[in-house]
Amino acid sequence: MNSARTDRFDLAIIGGGVNGCGIARDAAGRGLSVLLLEQGDLAGGTSSASTKLIHGGLRYLEHYAFRLVRESLAEREVLLRAAPHIVRPLRFVLPHHAGLRPQWMIRLGLFLYDHLGGREILPGTRSVDLRHDPAGEPLRPEFTRGFEYSDCSVDDSRLVVLNARDAALRGADIRTRTRCDGARRVDGVWRLALEGGGSAQARVLVNAGGPYVSHVLAEVAGDATPKRVRLVRGSHIVVPRLYTHDRSYILQNADGRVCFAIPYQQDFTLIGTTDEDFHGDPADVASTPGEEHYLCGAVSTYLRQPIDPAGVVWRYSGVRPLLDDGASKAQEATRDYTLELSAPADAAPLLSVFGGKITTYRRLAEAAMARLEQFFPGMQGAWTEAAALPGGDFPWDAVGVVCSELRGRYGFLSGRAAGRLVAAYGTAAPAVLGDARNTADLGLLFGDDLSEREVEWLVRNEWARTAHDVLWRRSKLGLRLDAAEAAALSNYLSATVE
């Protein structure tokens, strides 16, 4: 972890979500000195509240967003190769609903999906006879035909943390829980006033504030130009596992939206998402009872055994900062990204990021650096397309091999524990476990298989400070630890973290 505290940087970034951390990683790898400021925890907002997918966006084809879909489809395999521990291939089943989109439209959309972005790894589309396929068993008998296609799942918050970690390993200064209170152009540079009285300066400032992008512009950088940002709330629910096979469903709804049901953390099913315009402080976003009823109803339309909100074990909600393109409905607003550069003559440049999605964060970072290249004439070229994220330096289809090697080295690990560690850290799992020869060497056990040694590693190397950081962003063990275990972890961190 980089511990340098110089106050002069080539590039300062406000926002520790996926876009900010992606830009920090890209810039640091090009040889720039980088400062990233995040007012809370990494992925503390929108970037940990996604549907956990790396996907092309099948439904975006209906809005003719072909460039976005093409770019997203191509990124699936780039990210799968870069981070095979946290990105996994996933098959989706789309049951045909006779009263909604006709089969010819679905076939055309899936044909484009198969061919727009190029595929080398992921298998293509096929038709499914739901009367005889295991994917039909949880569904109502009237759903007899369907289609199956490929996308990928991702641990979204770990994707953010791994980008930040890679940036730090390349020299970036990552400061969490450090708010930028003000930024002013002075003598051709940005002078930043930091929370707690600190300061820094940078040649270029990047505003990757996510839902706070307009606030950063107006209140931090002093840019009074109005920006059209549309905040859209997306809510998700998690329920006990609804079926035994390993495929996901994409389900059409009568209102034109789609809903996903995805196997999650072995014992659960993730259901989402909603699209509702949001007004208020993004820090206060939460799912509403109406959204939970909507999601339960959308899935229950298809299932033999309906579900209701009483069965929800976890719910989360995030605010997507979309560019306001004038769409009449929130679900129709573009998911594409826009980069706006403000570079008055002889004044320090400001690049603001609007919109974007998890899938295209790496391409967004490349595009951001292309816009800034004129200010750094000696900067190295693009490099991230073929570079693994920390722990991802193994073949995309060799997760099982890495798990076996980990168990061979640490014979006391259960298969489940080894699988969880590899799914989080990949080939870096031995760095987490160190020289442990037995379970006792791992120190305290907080619940499930979360050990003191792992928690210490997260604090030292991944900026974890609180129990929530550990249980809901660095992992999803919050689904497994009870209240007393979570409290014990919180007390431990309060006593040990500076």
C-alpha cells in the first residue's frame, strides 16, 4: 500500500466508485502521480448497489443504443480475463411470455447480442424447451419455450477495491474517508482543501463524484453552470435460494421493464432491479415497500411458488447518476457515459464524468485519459485491456485449479472456505493467509470462516475500517454472521484500527 503523502500530483480524482478508481488505476499505470479522494469508503454508494452483472444490456437494443451495447459486449470477456476470480460466466434464461415481446423480436435482439461485440469465450444463444429443461422446473407450466444467452456476474464492490489496490501498487495515493471541501484554480493548478485541514494541489482535477457529480461541480469546484443529471433509484432484494440449477432468469414485465433473478452467494437469489426517479440526498437512498412488492410480484408471475416481501433477507438500493437525455421514463434514460472537459486558457483543467455503468468502467477510464492526454504530453499509452487485476493472473477457466492449489497449501481449509477466499482474492489468497499452518494460526474467528488474519489483511491492504466495510463491501459475509458476531467484529475494529 502506498503511504506517501506528497501534496503535489499530476491528477487528483474526487470519488472512490468504480469510475474514479478505474481512472486512478489507468492514470497511475501511465506514469502519472495520482491522488484519489473518497469521502466515505470505496464503493460506498452506487458502485456496490448494482445488479452484480457484467453485461451487454440486452434491453438497451430497444432504445437503439448500439454503440453502448457493442462496447459493453466486448468488455465482458476483457474483464473476465482480467479478473476471473470476481467475474464469472453466467447463462441467462428468458422465458417467452406470449402476451409481451413477440418471439421474432427476441430472436433478432439475441442475434445482434451474439454478433455485435465479438465472442471468443462465452457461448451463444440457444432455444430452450422449458417442458424438459431443468430451467423450466421452477416456472409455471404455461411457460414452455424460452431462450438462453451469456453474460457475466461480478462482485461489484470488490471490482472497485481491486482497481484501487492496483492503482496504489502503481504509486497512486488512495485516501478514503477524506472529503474534498473545496477546489480552486490558482496559478494554473488546482488547490484542494481537504477535510481536517489538509491540502493538496494537482495539475488536473477529475470529478467522478457519481450521484454527487453536480454537487462537486457547484459546491466544491465553484462551477455554477447547471448540469442535467437524472438520479434514478435502483433497488434489489435477496431471498433464500429459489431453485437448484446455476442459471439466471431475465423476466419480462407487463410495464416493459425486465427483472433479473440470479443465484447469489451459494444459498440465495438476487432479484432486481427497479428504475425510479430519485430526489434527495443519495446518502439516504433506501428501497421502498412498493419496490419490494413490485420485485416480488414480477418474479412471482413466473414461479410455481410465489414469493413475498416477508421472505426478504437483505435489501439494498443505489442511485444511478444518469445524464438527463429527456427520456419520459427513468428506465428509458441512457446508461451511456459523457465526459465534459472544462479547460479555460491558462487555467487548470477539470474533467467531469456523467453516467456510466459497471461494465464499461475500464473503457470510460481509457476515454478519460484520452481527453487528458493533451495536458500530459509524455504520458504512456493505453495499457489496461490486457492487464490482470490483483489476484486475477490465471486463466479465466482455472478457478477450480486455483482452489485446489490453495487447499493443497493450506490443508486445514474446507472446500467452501477455499472457494470463498479464491472468489475474493484469487491468487492473492496465500498473501491473506500467510504462514498459517492450522486454523488457530488465523487468530480470532468472527463467524462463518472470517478470521482475524483476513480482517487484518483487509485493514492493511484494502482500506477496510468498519464492520460494514468488511461484511458488505469486501465480502458479503453479512448474509451469514448474526448480530452478535457482527458486533464482535465491530468492537475488534474499533479497538484496533487507528
